[in-house]
Amino acid sequence: MPIDLRLDAEEVPLLIDLYELTMAASYFALGMNGPASFGLSVRRTPPRRGFLVAAGLERVLEALEQFHFGPAAIEYLDSLKLFSPEFLAFLAAIRFTGDVHALPEGTIFFAGEPILEVHAPLIEAQLLETIVINQIAMASMTASKAARCVIAARGRRLVDFGLRRSHGADAGLIAARSSYLAGFVGSSNVLAGRRYGIPLYGTMAHSYVMAHESEPEAFDHFATMFPQLSTLLADTYDTVRGVENAARIARQLKDRGFKLQAVRLDSGDLADLSVRARRILDQHGLTDVAIFASGNLDELRIAELLRAGAPIDAFGVGTEMAVSADAPTLEAAYKLGEYNGAPRLKTSPGKTSLPGRQQLFRAFNPAGGCYADLIGLADEGTTTVAHEFKPAPHTVTAMLTPQMAAGLPVASRPTLAESRDRLLGALAVLGPRYKDLERPDIYPVRTTAALNALATTARLRAEKRQV
Amino acid sequence: MPIDLRLDAEEVPLLIDLYELTMAASYFALGMNGPASFGLSVRRTPPRRGFLVAAGLERVLEALEQFHFGPAAIEYLDSLKLFSPEFLAFLAAIRFTGDVHALPEGTIFFAGEPILEVHAPLIEAQLLETIVINQIAMASMTASKAARCVIAARGRRLVDFGLRRSHGADAGLIAARSSYLAGFVGSSNVLAGRRYGIPLYGTMAHSYVMAHESEPEAFDHFATMFPQLSTLLADTYDTVRGVENAARIARQLKDRGFKLQAVRLDSGDLADLSVRARRILDQHGLTDVAIFASGNLDELRIAELLRAGAPIDAFGVGTEMAVSADAPTLEAAYKLGEYNGAPRLKTSPGKTSLPGRQQLFRAFNPAGGCYADLIGLADEGTTTVAHEFKPAPHTVTAMLTPQMAAGLPVASRPTLAESRDRLLGALAVLGPRYKDLERPDIYPVRTTAALNALATTARLRAEKRQV
């Protein structure tokens, strides 16, 4: 049995929890397949986060457009001896025919808010639950973490080094794409470069230095091979001597008309070592050779280094961003809000959901910064909702926009670069108190009067649903 | 540009950091491609872990066997304008021709120990770095976390519910396979069921109850559809009333000769609710209906529930296991130990590596339990090394075994079920003090006299490598 790193197209719909299929089989047998509305939201903000960043939508839309159970998938499901031939025939014919409204990639959002809504026949909408959560949560989690690193770096360049410590192949691709979306300048992940057009970075590992008889020889060999783009890794043995060796090579390159890009420090006291490295480089007249730092860095460490005045020009960020190490999960849930035109909610302790088809309304000030959100109903207008914001907004925007209609993505899709620019613009005007890395203010998110009224009705109705 | 959940076979070798390719290009230009030995180890044990569990090897071997850069990959690399046509032609012809020694899947191991060694021409061995770390670290991390859950559950059944909160598609598959390896009884992940033959579990979500007009109607519909294997989810609205509704359905099933499998509790105070649910079921004469608990559970919470006497028969474990939430990364490193017959090491602060080709020796007592490990050299014999263990061992085993020779996996591969049995056997005889979930003892791992001597020599030599 192959256990394969590959993931074939026909396997994608089987990335599903069994219960979605048993529920679907029951709905099919009961003839329950009316219009349903499901909403995706994140229940709680992870610690220290003042905002989150939406990502993963483009890939989910692609998966929905291509969604179908092929013959091999149906054959496997048949082998489970759980499903009738009629249901399996129905399943084989299913395509996604619904509508999707969502926050475009790179949109700032907050806990509790709807980030994606699916309107489709009940069975179709239910079958998507796992893949939607799996993809959007991971992509948004890493985009959010990466955005924090970008804030911490205050203009210094950031490169994704996360592939090796990512949770498998797919996670490495998602983290590379999400971190680029959030403002990183590139990635070491070659497949991410190929797939997403992300600039690639990387030169040498310690093993390169170790495989050579001496460090100067290794540096010389590398610089000869790549005179235009070498970054020399200085900490295989003694770091300060490593920087001195790199500086000598940089001068030789300079004499030949080339430029060493950077010296990389990957261990030890980076604040101290970067100062010493800067001094050595400057003494050699190499003021234009950058200092690149890496090694278990996250946004707090980056902020601390820069506060301490460390003369670091660029950071490689791996593990901490790629697994969002201090908060390695977003508690995303995909909940039924409406079935057959009637609102639905659950009242489980600590997990109460909101009923109805929803919309997210955001109030902006004249400078284009957002300052409050209202979760409302999909059929409320921005003009009506505007009266519920205080102070009165300059503009109100309905943030969930049509992404897919009758199973097809809306024609004009943003490029990754466009989404990146839009996010960086929005982050620039977001209030600094929400961007604080340690003790951010809680962004005001409330529900509209109309949604509150519907929730009250639905809650009363829910109480009668147990008898 | 497709952004695809699929991962094509030709994309797998591009799951690589750019620096491996730039180093390879330099080695190729220099004619440096002698025999190299790289070793994979985990630098530090995550907090509270008394042991780790090796996993991911079978998939890595499959990837190495199939490793090659196809035309599309070469074309992309050419487009980067970094590599010569000669190097790209060389790359296109590369296959993995080396040897691999490793801990079989399901082997217990500890920080600092070699878990996989690659012996191959330098370029081949270097190109594997990222994929080896990426796969083995994630699989071993989740197997280790799942093994802790198995210890905590003291015989109760555990099911993997992690797919939705896993970091992407690949992570969900790895977590399902690793948790089964560690003793879980199955998974909700349908693709994992298909690929690995893992038993599948799952019945209904809250949305199933919410889509119906009433909870009793939902339970009745489901039980009619699946009279033999229903688990009814009781906490959509009020949990106690939900259990009462489930009990009524269970009695109806019983009268028809069927059995309700379980009632599932997914929120609230599980210790209290499980006692109340047990009482209700027993009052209805349903002593054989199990209680299944889920909802943000990890090994500590499971242990706490069982200590409190919660009558829970099975646990669904999702997020916390699948992302190893309290320690979402293993600090795995793949380091050059030997090149052209000479030992190599790095002396970076806090990241010093061990030189040479290594072997892991484990001492066992007469009961078959291990009590100490020695990291030694590959050519040391177990009889010689036995004298370095105190007290004298009953047996000593060389734990790294041949897995791949000249690019081909050794003929007889263990099945997942065999690896699982072997691990459960080893865990049963592992000293309880290493299985403590909160304050485990540190298992004794030292280096042999021969490896110490080599490290001293290599360190002296390293000091001279900077001039």
C-alpha cells in the first residue's frame, strides 16, 4: 500500500470526516436536501493577538470548483459497507452548485466574525465542512502570525524558512504563501516559488562549511560560484572569526566588482553578535553588506532585538511562524445558520452559535482605518447598519463579498500580489493599539439589533427542539 | 496558476529549501561528491515528554526510492537563472543510490539520539535534508503526543478527530497514521482509512440535530438509518435532556434487537456530565451503551477526568494531538557527520553536533525493558559497548537498522499493524517514571568512549578549520 507524499485529485474529496458522509447518507434517505447556510468563524482569539488575517480562500474555491467523488473514492466508500448503492450513485454525481461569500484573502478579521458563508443544498454544504476548516484555519493562522512578524520587523526584510519544521508538505506550502501574503519578501521553499511565484531565498547550510577542509575555502568556493548573490553563514565554528573570514571574501569580491549580499548569524546572542559583525564589516569598508539573522526567531524576539538596537537588516523566520508556535491552532468552526429558510443555532455550553445568513459590517474613519465591526444579517444594508455604529462612520463596508456563484468562482480573482498589497495597506492604517504584540486592545465587535432579535427568537425555538 | 491541494509526484523533489540546490550546484562545479554521512536527531525534548516515538520512516523511504527531478522541475529551476545547463543535466539524472539506517517506526527514542542516518554521495544526501526533517519530525511529534494520550487513557479507546485542525491536508494524514501507530483505535479521516487501512469512526455533527425540527426526531432518523453503529451527539442544546432523548431512542433500538453504541458529550463539564449521563443510561437499563467524550481533550485532561472517576469509555482527540498543541514542533536537525571518511562537526553555540557515522545502543533488563542508551560509532559492536553500561545489561541492541541499501528499501517492510504492536509492547515495559505525563525522569543517554574520543579529535580539528 503506497503511503505517498503525493495527493491525487481524486483523493481530495476524501479529506473528510466520516460523519459528514453518514449524515449525508441519512439526509439522502430522508429526502432532506433543502437550502442550507453554513458559516465559518474563529471562536476565540489566540493569546496576544490583536487581529487575525484571512487566508486560504483561493485554494478552497479551487477545491470546491473541482469537488467530486471519482470512481476510486466511491469504490472505497462502498467497501465500508455503510452506504446504499443509491446513495453512492447520488454521491458520484454531486458537484458543488452553491454560493460562497467570504472575506477576500488578506482581510483583517476578529474572533466571532463570519469569514466565509456557504449557501447550498444541505448535503453539498455539509460535505465541505472539514476541508474548509482545515485549509482556511491553517492559512489564516500562519498569515496572522506572519503579519505580527512584519509589524515587529519595522521594515526589515523577512524570509520564510519554515518548510522543514512545517507539519508536512501541504503545511509548508501554505505557510510560504501566507507569509508572503502578510508581507514577507520570499521563501526558501522551492515548490512555493514554482507554484505561487514567490521570490526564493537561500544560499548555504552549515554542512557546506563542514564539508570543506576550512571555512575560508568554503566561503571562497561559494562566492566564486555565486558572486552576485552570496550570503555567507558565519556561525559553523566561532562566529566572530566566521564574520572576519566572510569579510575577507567580501573584500575580494568587491575588488572584482561584485558585492557580498549578507553575512548570516544563526545561533548565539544575536544582539551582541550582530553589533560585532557590523563593526567588523564596517571596518573592512563593507557598509553595504547586510546582516541576516535566523534561529528560533519569532515576532517577540525580533522586536526585542530591534529594541536593543541590533543592526540586523533581514530575518529568516522558520518554525515559530510556520507552526504559529505560541498558538498552533485557530479554533475555527463551521456552523449551520439556516435550513429551509429557518434560522438555526446550537446552545452547547461555551459554543453557542449565531443564527441566520450573516454579513460582516465594518466602520471606517476618514483616513481609511477601521474602528468597529458589526455582525449582522445578510439582507441588512450598510446604510441602515451605519446608524448602529458610534461614533458615526465615514463609510461602512459589507466585508463578505461574493466569491462563488452556482458553483463557479466569480470571474475576477485577485492575484496574490494584489491581496498582499491590500493587506499591507489595511495594516498600515489599523490602529496601533490593535497591533501591539503583547497587550493589544480588544477590537470592538458587536451584533446588530436585527441579528440580536433573530438570535432571541431562535434561542427560544431551540429550547423547544428537545421535546 | 493553480494553487492546488493536489501534490503531483513530480513536485515532491521541489519540497526543498533553495540552499540545498545552491550548495549542490557548487559541489557539482567543484567535483565534491564523495561519500557523506548525515544524521537526523532531535536536539531537545519538548516540555513534559519523557520519551519520543519514531514515525514517518516508511513514507520517507518511499519518497527516496522515487526521488528524481522530472522535466517540469528542471524547467522551473532553469528559469531561476542560478544554475548551469551542466548542473541541471546532472540533477535530472540524480536518483538516490545511498544507504539508510534508521529506527523502525514505533521505536521509542530520546533527545540527542540518531534516529536516521543517510550514507550517500554528498549531493544526494544533501538534497534530502528538508524532506527528511519535514516528514519525520511531524510524524514523530504526533506519534509521541498520541502515545501520551494512550498512556493517560489507561485502556479506554481513543479516536483521532484531528483532520479539521491539522495544518493542511498532509498533516491530517500524518496525524491519523501516527496516532494509530501509537495505539489509537481509529480515525475520522476517510482518506487515512483508505490509504492506511485504519478503522474509521464518526456518526453525526451538531448540524445534523440542528437541521431537524427536533432532537428526538434527529436521533430517531439516525438510529433508523444506522441501527447497528449509532453514536448520538447529546450536547447540541441542553446536554442532560439530550442524553435522556438518546436513552429513549436506545431503548426503542434495544426492543428491536439493536444496540446504541454510545452517547457523545462534546462540551461542558465532562466529569459531571458523564456521571449524569451514565446514571440516566443505567436507569434505562442501558449499561452497555458507552459514553464517548470529546472537545479540546489532551492527555492531561484525559488523565484528570479519569482520576476524577468520570465514567467515560472512549475519547475523541483532535486538535491537541494533531498539532501537538503544547509543543507543536520537534527541533529536528540533519547534520553532516562524516565526509570523505573524515569526521565533521559544527561547534555553533548551543547546536554542537556529534561527528562520525553513529549507532544507537540500548540496554535491556531481563524483563525486556530498556533502561539506558549509548550513542556510539557505527562500527562498534554490541559486546564491546555492553561493558560501558551500568548495571550490566541483560542484552544490548543496536537500534539503527538497515532500511535502504543502494537506493532500495530492504526487502521486508513492517506493516503499520506490526509497528503498532511492537510500540505498544515496548511502552508496556518502559519504566513508569519515563511515562509520567507531567514530571518524567530523564532517561539516561550518554556517548561511548569511542565516540567521545572522536568528538575530541574532531573538535580540535574544527578549531583549525577557520584559518
